[in-house]
Amino acid sequence: MTDSPGRPRRSGQPRKPSQSDREASQSDKPDDPDQPDQPDQPDNPGRLATSQPPAKGSDGTANPQQLTAVQVLRAASEQLAELTGLRTEGISRLERTDAGWVAEAEVVEVARIPETMSVMGLYEVTLDPAGMLTGYRRVRRYERGRTDSR
């Protein structure tokens, strides 16, 4: 491995680009000034690029992308945890509504030893059709080891 004739390059050091490397990279760019440079990656690298246009509703307006139940459950758990600082143990209800989604999440409010004595909370979480949390409220509290008396 050498950078220049007679001079060995140490491994771990990056190779300096040569004049021919710089010329080759310049030739890849379009010569037409009216053509904008196309980025190699999408503007938002966290999203996958799709070639399909957004879905249209019956009134012609764009609908948000349809989310799967799994995506909605993840969104509800993550957003509730971010707002409350409570980790979701499970989702006991998920329902699609006209306004979006409603989920019931079980969280540990007070951890105790043994775990059967931990205080649990059942939270109702509402999300819009795009999976953004629009509200939450605690429905009830109970000890993990207790069953419903209903």
C-alpha cells in the first residue's frame, strides 16, 4: 500500500484522493445548469421512499397512510411512555374509531417486591388516524396480583 511512489501508507490512515479521483467525481455531475443536482438520499432518511402517490379519499383530499394495528400499538406505547415516564406492560384493547384509534395500556405505576404487589394503571389512549397521541387518561389502578371482582 503506497500513497506515492516509494512511500508506504500506514494501515488505518485514509488514502488521499488523487487528481484522477477528483476529475472522475466531477464528471459524474450533470453539465446542464438547468438540471438541479439530485440528492443521493431522500430528504428524510428515516422514511422509506415510495413511488406511489398518497391515497386519495372519496372527496379527493389526501388521506394519511393507513397504519397497521401493530404500528398503532407501538406508537401508543412509545408516546405514552414519553409523556408519563411509565413503561407499557401490555395493550389490553385496541379499537379503530371514526376519529382515529383508542387503546387501553397497562403500565406499572409503583414497582414492588414481589411483583404481584406492584400497582398497575390502566390508561385509555386516543390517537389520530396518523398514529399521533391526542390524549390519555387513567381509567383505574389495581394491584398486579388481584383479579377483577366483576
